[in-house]
Amino acid sequence: MRGSWRVGRIAGIEVGIHYTWLLALFIFTWLLGQGFSTTYPGWYTYFYWIAGFLATFTLFICVLIHELAHSLVARSRGLAVSSITLFILGGVSNLAEEPANPGVEFVMAIVGPLTSLVLGFIFWIIWYVITRTWVLPVFSVHIPAGKQTLGLAIAGFLAYTNIALAIFNLLPGFPLDGGRVFRSIIWRATGNLYKATNIASIIGRVFGWGFILAGVVLAIFTRFGFLNGLWFIFVGWFLNSAADNSSLEVTLKEHLSGVLVAQIMEKDIETVRPDTTIDYLVQTIFVQKRKRAVPVVENETLVGVITISDIKTLPPEKWPVTPVLQVMHREPIHAVKPEDDLNMAMKLMAQYDLNQIPVLTQGKLVGMLTRADVINYLQLSQELHIKGRNKTNPPGSAGKP
Ligand SMILES: [Zn+2]
């Protein structure tokens, strides 16, 4: 996630904090302090701040444990987990890849809410012990109001919130955990991940709009519901955009899988030689041919790629005397083959943040694939209703009219 800092590693998984998390820490501390002051009147003022802070901080630890449960199960099933990020609405586990079958997705998704349920239950037991006995001096800090204690307030809040989180996360709309559980069930039943994701995303959007509507009703029609209402609207908006993103991603994959690089790559490409001057490259290739990246070829072999950003730091007066060789990217050159699938090519471009990728056959450059080509293909396939996955005809066969 952009705008986050690494704070450490747990069991080999990197943990990061998004800047909105700090905002949440402050807002929740304040809101909870306010809440505690109505539920437990008579404390010293600073006690409400301490209680608010401790409750919020422990809640975030619980969210982290929930995410760790997802990540550790994912890793035990052979999926690479890159990191966990905490942000204003909780946590996300960043998986480097999606689960390969519905069984893995089911277990991975359900373990999160189960963890929250267990945590809620543990805090409920702590709360219960505090209400019945005074044997836990740590939690039984006496305060002027008598029986009510700091520990009681915090344990009660954490019991309630963890159970509420488990229930919220079990709602069957994608991308919530419940939506993933639901998707894995449809995926198992239909054998089609795309269809399953679409259905789960639609339900995710229904919940998203439901939250927004509930938020509006709360904000307008209840007496003290304004902040709660705003919160509901925010959560609803987040659910909607996350559902949109995941269905977009899947639609993209669906359109691109089965389409070969050879079908859309540019075959008639400009190349330069290692001894070509930067001046010539800029005037002829970048300005006149409107290219942003050019392969560098020597004796029909690709030796590098040169892009506009490579020459940005070179002062223009040096252009006539500098050969391409001096500024081009050399190793590693990421390339695809004509028979590769577009999904694979896009994945590679995303992974290394490339705008274009050379296409090679046995080391010989046969074409270039750019992001613009892929976007152009996507627009065309939408307009003409071409679906990538249905293109199972071998290249060269006529197909059905
Ligand atoms: Zn979860």
C-alpha cells in the first residue's frame, strides 16, 4: 500500500502501517474516551484518555492477529505473502498470488473471523472474571467511582468489538472474508472463478450501498448518530470501491487470458544500434516516430532497451556525442515470447513497473508489447464483444463464422 511504513517482521511477514492508521489511533482514542465517560462516569479525565488509548491500541493488535491468521494459513498452503498493512479500516494481507483452488481460499478466508471470535471470547472471559472477582489486580485499577474499573471497560469493549468484527467480516460480500468464503463455495460449485468473483462482487456492492444508506439514515434521523452515520458511509464507500476493483481485475484477466502476445504486439518496430547517438535517437525516434522506448539491437540480438526516462538526466549539449550504449538499460532485460499469454505479460510489466516489454524468439527480437497496446486491445474487445477465454481456436484456424 502506498503511504505506509515498515515497522517490523512477525514470523517472517513484514508488517507496515499506513498513515491513516495514526489518524485512526487518535480518533478512536478520543471517541472511546468520550464513550467511556458516558458509560463509566466519575473517573479522572486523564483516565478516559488512557483507557481510550489502551483499548484502541489493543484492538489494532487484535486486527493484526486476525491478519496474521490469514497470512500464516496462506503461507502454509504454499502461497507467498509479502506483507500485512494496518490502515484506518483495519488490516490487509498483501498476497503475491491468489489461491489456486476453492479449498485453499475457503480455509484462508474463514480463519480470520474465527480468530476474531476466539479473541472476543477470551476478552469476554477476562471481563467476566473482573466483574465476579478482584483477583486480577492488573485489570482492577480502583478509581473513584468504585466498582467500575479500567480493565472492565477495556475488556468489555474488546470482547464486544472482536465479536462484532467477526460478524461484520462474515458478511457474504466480496472483498470481505465472508465474501471470499462465499466466492470459494460458488467457485467449487461452478468451477468458474470469474463467475464466482462477479457474483460475490455484486453482493459486495449491495452491502456497500446498504451501509451507505444505513449511514445516511443514522446521520439524518437519529439524534446522536451523525458520526456513526459518517462512519457507515465511509465503510460502505470502501466496500464498493474494493468490490469494483476486484471485479475489474477479474474482468481484465478474463479478457486477457487466452490472448497471445503475438496477436497484439507491434511487429514493425524501430530499433537503434548501440553506437547510435542520443541526439539522433531523440530527433528521429522519440520526436518523429512518437516512441517512448526503443530496443537496442546489435547483429539481430537484443542488447538493451532505452527509454525517455533514461536520458532525462543527460544534459542536451551532450546528446550529439553520447552513444546509446552509455545510457541504455542492459541487465536484466525482461522479455516475453510470442506464444505467451497476455495475462503473463501484464503480470511481468506490473511486477517490474515496465511500460513496454520486448518479444523474443530464441534471443531474436520479433516485436514489442506496450501497455498502450493492451489497453487498446481491451477497448476494442469491449466494443466488439471479443472474449479472450473463448478464443480457444489454434492460431491459423478459421473458427466458426
Ligand atoms: Zn480478514
